[in-house]
Amino acid sequence: ERLATGKKLNNASDNPANIAIVTRMHARESGMRVAIRNNEDAISMLRTAEAALQTVTNILQRMRDLAVQSANGTNSNTNRNSLNKEFQSLTEQIGYIGETTEFNDLSLFNGENRSITLDDIGHTVDITKHIPPSPTKHDIKISTEQEARVAIRKIEEALQNVSLHRADLGAMMNRLQFNIENLNSQSTALTDAASRIEDADMAQEMSDFLKFKLLTEVA
């Protein structure tokens, strides 16, 4: 039977104590695999949020450029109105990103709690606090020089805020990646330990089988 299965623990009667140990090891290893998948899913979610914030950053930078142009005292009202139309369109796009960014059909910027299990013993982390409730949407205009100067200041503040959130997302993704590496190392060690207990020494088993067969034939 050992030669057929490659295991020296095939029945509960083989070694009850070792079977109990191996069963616990396999259960923990299974929990680690689930935790690894949870961490990987969380990283994917955070990457989705970070990509959205990168787009918001690009939009804010364009809005700042438009505001700087509008703040130029040589612009006519017609020019400023034209700049403001694009500016307002970009403002709406930021709101759209906040409303539609999803991961696995879950809205990322609605502020709902999203906790993940980090390991096989139930430690969790709330990743919601690493995702801002919504990308900044500005109720500002640049149709006058004064409005444009106010807009420049608010956009600078928004860019700094988004940058801080992106840095926080990056730090959290790094933490989760290190956690995955640690879980993989633990899982490998646990698999090796279980293997030493339950796996048969095939060379020894074959040698014993041939000896037994030879003795049987001689008899």
C-alpha cells in the first residue's frame, strides 16, 4: 500500500498521533493558501484604486494648466469662458471616476469597509482607510482671473492630497506583498514538515518489498 500511495500514513491505525499532527498541518496550510489569495486580491484592489488616482492626478494637472492660463491678465472673457468649459468637463470626469471605479463589482470610493484576512489565524486589516472616500471633485470655476487664482490654490491642495493617498496605497501594497512572501515561506516549510511525517521513503519501501518478495520466492 505504501508503494501504491507513496504515503506511510494510509489508515488511521498506522500512527494515530502522527495522523492527527499531519491533519492539523494540512488544515493550517490550506488556511495559508486562502490568506495568500486574500492578500493578492487586496493588492489587485489597491492597484485599481491607485490607477484611478493616477488618472485623477493627470486630470488635476491639466486643470491647473488651464487655471494658470486663465489667470493670465491678457486673456479675454471669451478665452476664459472657453478654458472654463474644458475645466468644468474635467471636474465632471473626476466625479465620474469616483462613482464608477470598481473591483469585482465593488465600488472603491464609496467609503464602505473592506477588511481582508492577512493570515491563517484570523488577523485582519481594514484597507478602506487606505482608499480615499472619493477622488476630489471641485466646485470651482476659472471664468475670471480671480476665480482662476483661487482654483490654482485649491488644485495644488488636491494634488498634494491625492499624492499622499497614493503613497499610502503604495505602502500598503508593499506590506501585503511582504506578507505574501512570508506566508509562502511558512506554507513551504509546513508542507516539507508534513511530508517528512507522512511520505514514505520510496527507495527503502522498494528495497523492503524486493527483500520480502525474494524471501517469499525462496520459501
